[in-house]
Amino acid sequence: MSLNTGSVLNTGLPQRFADRMGQLLGPDFPQRLCLAVSGGGDSMAMLHLAAGWARVYGISLQVATVDHGLREASAAEAAMVAAEAQGLGLPHETLRWQGWDGRGNLQNEARQARRVLLRQAAGGAPVVMAHTQNDQAETVLMRLARGSGVDGLAGMSDDATAGGMRILRPLLTETRAALRHYVTTLKIPFVDDPSNDDTEYARVRMRALIGTEGLDTATLAATAAHMARARDVLQALARNAARDLSRPDATAPGAVVWDRDGFAALGAETQLRLAAAAVMAVTAATYRPRLEPLLEAVNRAMSGGAAVLAGAIIVPRRGRLFIAREPMAVGNAVDVAGPACLWDTGWRLEGHDINGLTVRALGEAGLGLIPDKPQSRAPRHILASLPAVWAGATLVAFAPLGFGAPHSIIPPGSGEELTLARLAH
């Protein structure tokens, strides 16, 4: 379908879309983008807007539709998107979810599955989604109902990274009505998902509140923008604090180590941001720990006790605060076939003398097998979570304390650098 005719083009929507894409991606545009198109009015508008924009800039587009298989009409809707993409000269792929096993929250499970499928289909390219100002307003209301803080009330970002996938939302300031006008005027086909009117879902119930008691879409979206600015300031403070507090320790590779007194002097909000980022860094987690357990763990550590949280352990010792993998949460044993192997969240062990042996966490039992332990700042809990080389029940080597067969261990990244990376988003 041609995008060169129709009075709708005079509304400025195509130009606003182009301007926003330029702000998000320029000046060095990627060669390829993946469009997540469900078949709804918003995503079909995005499909046509992106097709016209990409032709001008010579960018390849790939269209992907996730078929969750939860409704009889979903396959036909995916086929409709495929046909429209073909008409625009764009490749299309239908991504099929194997279905819900009946456990957990259906919408959450579907959303997580959608993210995984889109990341795989995109193959490293940014994924463009059609979230609108209305979606932003509904998100803010939902998070307000859950008691979210500044980060939650900042809503969705127009440029975010989640699960290793870059997500762009160029329509986040556009209303659903404007996009519906666009597709209707240009006679672009689209479908209305009946679940959008099903009050069983929290988002639908929140949508019904908009327009009452001054809760209009624009005001809620403006609130998200205010909170996003506040979040950015708080994140910057936390990044500066993380750099100032950093005290790397060679006997605790991969761990985050901070000056304890310096951490104690920080405001509570900064402490929580730092602790959450550090836990996510050492566990390779996608999502931030929940507030109440996080607060409890920080308070316990600052009172002198070890605290376990979301697969991590926080331990104070000798003026330092150590955050590392929890010994009970690390990966299973790995047999070494060759001079190197990968373990747990991406640790790499290298050495010719470890070929044919097994890598697993040192544990408390392993600590007891190391005679004449050298002086180490790292607490026993932290050492116990690190990778050691075993032959059955015999401890062969443990590099952090220089014990046994020569080999090296390389963590997935510096704990400090990974924490700063988490604080950058």
C-alpha cells in the first residue's frame, strides 16, 4: 500500500516517527531492525510507518509476530501480518509459543515468552515495539497499585535493554487514537484482540480508570516522564558512589567489594540501588530483587550479619562489604574436556592440568581441605562459592588461594564493572 497519499499524512505522524527514530538510533543507524507486530492497530501502524522510514535510510527490516496459541484466531492474525509485510516487501516470521503450562500468571508468562522468542528472532538487532502513550499510562497505574517506587513509576523507557535485547519504543508519546486514525484512514488491516476488553486482566481494569478523577493519559504519561528524570539523577548518584566505594579483592574474583563505612554513609535510596545492581551483576539476573527482601538484606549486612538474596550473598568483613554468588545457588558440577571449561553464570577455567577433572563450587568442605590457608580478606562464605577443581571427593586446585594444580579462573566480568553496567540502565 502506498504511503504517499491520504490526508492522514498531513497529521505529521510519519515525520514524528522519523524524527523519533533518528533521535533513538542516529547518527550511526544499524543495518537491520526487527519489528514486533502483533496485528493490532498500534503495531500495524508502526509496520507501515517503519517501512516508509526504512526505505529512505536504507535499513533492512524484519517483521516478527508471536503466536501464543491461546486463541483460535491467533494463527489467522499472524497470517494477516505476514501478508501485509509481504505487500511492503518485508520478510516475516511467525514465532510460536509452545503454550502455557497453567502455572503462574498467564500474562507474565506470555510476556516473558514473547521477549525470549523476539530476542532469538532478532539475532542481535534492536527490536522495535509499538507501545503508546496509553500503554505508558496503564503501566504507571499498574505499578502505582503495586506500590512501586521512582523506577517503577518512570514507566517504560523508549530505549531499554532487557534480557540482552535492545528495545525501542518510538511511539511512546503517540496516542492510541492517533494510530487508529492512521490505520483507518489508510485502510490498513488490523485486528482487535478480545482480551483487551477482558476485565480478568489488571491492565484492562486499570484502563477503565483512565479518564476518571483527572487520571487522563497525558497526565499519567507526564508523571512517568517526571519520574524518569528523577530516576536518572538517582542512578547517576549511585554510579558515582559505586566508583568511590570500590575495593577489588584478588582473593574474591567476580565479587563486588565496597568500603563498608562509605556504604553506611550513603542515603538509603542509594544503598538500595547499589545493592540491587550488585546482586543482579553477580547472579546475571534480569530483574531487580523485590524491595522488602532487598531492604531486609541490606539492613542485616549493615548490622554485621551475612544476608542471602536472590542467589547472592552479602557479607561484611574487616571494613569491607562483599557481594557474590550464594554457595547454595551456584551451578552444577561441570566435567572438563580439554584445557578449558565454562561454569555457572559464565566463569571460564583454563589450564592443561585440569583436563579430565571436574569443576564445582569449593564449598565449606573444600575450605577444610586447604592446609595452611594464605591470608585472605574474603570471608569463608565468599570463598565457598568460587569454582574449584575436583577429582571425585579430592580437591585438586583452588586458584584464588593459590592451591594445587596451576590454572586460571576468569569470572564473567569484573563485579564492579558489571554493577556499573546495571546502574547505567
